[in-house]
Amino acid sequence: VNLALLGFGNVARAFARLLLRKQETLLNDYGLELRVTGIATHSHGIAIDSSGIDLEAALAADMLDALHTGDPVEDSKAFLAACPAQFVIETTWLDPRTGQPATDYVRRALQLGRHVVTANKGPVAFAYRELKSLAAQKDLAFFFESTVMDGGPVLSTLREGLPATDITRIRGVLNSTTNALLCDMEGGTTFAESLRRLQELGIAEADPSNDVDGWDSTVKIVVLANVGMNADLRPQDVDRTGIGQVTPDRVRAAQEAGKRLKLICEAWREDGEVKAKVAPVEVPREDPLSIVEGTSGVVTFHADTLPALTLIESDPTPDTTAYGLLADIINAARGRRWSMVRRRF
Ligand SMILES: NC(=O)c1ccc[n+]([C@@H]2O[C@H](COP(=O)([O-])OP(=O)(O)OC[C@H]3O[C@@H](n4cnc5c(N)ncnc54)[C@H](OP(=O)(O)O)[C@@H]3O)[C@@H](O)[C@H]2O)c1
């Protein structure tokens, strides 16, 4: 099975290392030989080699062009058409306010008849129904396990682990940076000190506004609501409050009341509609959402069949995100599709 990697940053590089490590398991257990036939980046070049790119060499290279064979390829769109691959693995940059340019890349890849696996929340938050129906028409997989909780099997649980179930409410702590910030503040660290620490560790971005203002959490609850509750939300539909205004006093007051302040993402049904909200909430200690520390994440599904099912993922990294990509590829190669299990989607 040939793969085209669109984007070769932290996640795609971790994915390349995982492919090298799991080669034997994939072949022995699944009869799968995964070969990367192309890699495209924004400013580190593009390489296509139909006989397979040497991943060790790609990981060591600063510019990828030296690994290219054949005619020059102008840009990422041309790469999608030129790279001989059944799968496009999309890990480019996300603009959380528009979902672009990733949404266009995913649409193009599906139009070209490629299965798509992405770690990018944009296409799912902004164009889930359209892209899913395009994939279904062409009997292609469009999977995105890594978009929520960094590779933990959250979306495949919705897709395959909960048949004949109506999800009535989803609640979660889904953003690593803000959870780590709030945990630090419980220990007496100021917001600014904690942010500096997390930036030094590479957890918080240089511009932390996507996390702090609640955009990342918003996009993730939209993904979960659209997939799990058959909603048709966009990030703009979510009632969003970040943690920028949270004071040490407020964190302390929650602790004194035996609670913990968490940035809670929530989607629920109300008057026949799905609504969603992101806001700092004082969570009682007996609620599983209160227990996640640092960069860990948690989600609880409330359903008509199971009153509450909680998944926790501890200490996510680009390696766990890369695992979500691999799990999606294996599931797609085994013939899994959204339409098989939830026809109404
Ligand atoms: N980091 C995580 O653990 C994590 C977790 C969950 C989801 N994600 C999502 O996964 C995606 C990748 O994350 P990352 O941490 O790997 O990001 P990253 O290190 O910034 O890498 C992004 C890659 O995409 C390339 N790129 C950007 N725009 C492009 C374009 N128009 N055409 C082709 N390539 C383009 C970049 O090229 P250059 O190398 O030339 O800059 C780079 O190789 C993001 O959407 C992120 O939200 C990441």
C-alpha cells in the first residue's frame, strides 16, 4: 500500500519512525506492506519516488528534493495528483478559524480517489458532511482518529464500539496546554510563569491564543459532536470562553470548594438540536473529568445504552498522534468505512 505524506513536521516524522518500527508487525499480523512514495512540505521541498522513499534518509534530510525522482512537482496540489499512492496522510498546518488549506487538500485527494487519513481538525470541523459523503460515494476511507485526544481510539469507539447507540451528551477536557496551565496554577504558579514553562517544553505555542482562547477545544468538540451526535456544527456555532481571564483566586476558590477548575468542552441535545459550549468549569472531584493532570485528556460519552463511558489518555505526544494515523490506515485497509456502521451519516 503506497502512502503520500502531505506535511512532514513533528507528527509525520513520528509516523515515519513508527512505520520503520512496526514494519514486521504490519506484515506478519495484517499482511500490510506500507511504502511511502511521496512527501510534500511547505518549505522543505517535495519528493516523489514510486519505488518507495528511504524514510531514514528523509528523516535525516533538511531539504527533501534530493530524494525526488521524475519531473519536478510545483506545489502540494500538483503533488496530490502526481504521487502514486492509495492513501494521502494529511498533517499540514491548521488555521482553526477557516480549516484551510487542509480542507481543500482533503477534498482534492478524495476527488482523485485516494483514501484520506488526517491529524488535522480543520477539514472535519468545517466540512465533515461534505467530505464524508464524497468519500462514501467513492467507497474511500476518510479517517481522523488523531484529531481528538492525540491518537487514542475515541472516534473508532464512536464508529465501531457503540452500535445502535444514541449519544446524548459529550463532555471532555481536550486541550493539553490549558489543562497543564490550570494544573500549574493550582500549585501556586502564575499564568505567565506556567505559560513560559510550557513554551520552553514545546507544549504551548509561541502564540498560545488558539489554546488559551479555547479555539482548539472548540474545534475538537465540533469534531466529536458532528461525528458522535450527527450534528452539523461549525466552530463559530460554539459558545466559547477561554481561560485568559482565569485568576489564581478563582483556581484557589475551586480547590477550597473541593473542586478543580477545568476547561470543559461539552455538546448536548436540546429541543431537537445539538448545542456546544467551551468554558472553564468548577468540576467536582468525583467527576472523572476532574482527574486529568498536565497534558492528559479525557472524554465522557453519555448515551441511551451506556450511561457514561469515559476514556482517558495520559501524556500524549506526537508519537501517540502518529499511532492514531497508523491505526486509521490499518482500519481503512481492513475495509472499515463510516458508512458501513452509521448509514444515516
Ligand atoms: N503535534 C501533535 O501532537 C498533534 C496532535 C494532534 C493533531 N495535530 C495536528 O497535526 C497536524 C500536524 O502537526 P505537527 O505538530 O506535525 O505540525 P508541524 O510540525 O508544524 O508540521 C506541519 C507540516 O506541514 C507542512 N505544511 C504546512 N503547510 C503546508 C502546505 N500548504 N503544503 C504542504 N505542506 C505543508 C509543514 O512544512 P514545512 O516543514 O516546510 O514547514 C510541516 O512539514 C496539525 O494540523 C496539528 O493540528 C498535531
